Amino acid sequence: MTATEPFCTVDQYEARYGTVADEDQLSECLMDATRALGSALSSRGLDAESFDAGLLMQACRQMTNRVVPMEDAPMPIPAGATQVGMTGGPYSRQYSFQTPYGSPKVTAAEIDLLGLNGPRVGWLPLAEEDDG
């Protein structure tokens, strides 16, 4: 099952982190974070409906905040930049990115928040010999 609505709304995000210049980009990042969380839950055999909606919203919001640039930044910062460096002369600027292409990533902090940090039990099918 895939989520059709993000776990966090634009209003909930902006209530915590402030306004964002590009709300369409924010909406897309919230949906990307929702899909990533859904995938993390699904890989553990869990369904998002069985979790506290407030915790899912908080995790989604945290993930998105690492990607979406702030509106009131002192200079334009690309989506996903985690570090910015500037030099006065002769004008240098450098950006560092935590995740490729500015994609929200589920980190250990979100796994802990959702209480998924315990041991995992799983199984793998044994390889079968080809009789043929």
C-alpha cells in the first residue's frame, strides 16, 4: 500500500520550520519523505496505519527539513545542501550535500523516533539445486 497523502502537511511543516519560498517543492519533498518512511516500514513488515500519526508527521517533517532550503537564508541555497562555505575574495562558494539529488533519507534518528531500532528477525530462502 502506498500513501496518497503525505504524513506531514505544508502547514505542519511551516509551523515548525517557518515558511518556504517554493511550496510546490516542499509538497514534493514531503511526499518523497512519506514514501521513504513507508518503504522503511514495509521492509520491516509493518503498515503506517498501525503507527502514531504524530510520530510519522514528525519523522516526515525532520527528513524534509534536511532537504528543503529556508526562505530567509542569507543567500540562495540549493535543495539538499547541508553545508555552505563562502570566501570574501576572490569570491568563492561551495556546497556539500548529505543525500544524492536532494532526496529525503530515513536516518537512524527517524528509526529511533518510530521505535524501529530493535533487532530484526527475517529469513532467506535456501538456494535450490537445479536437477536439470
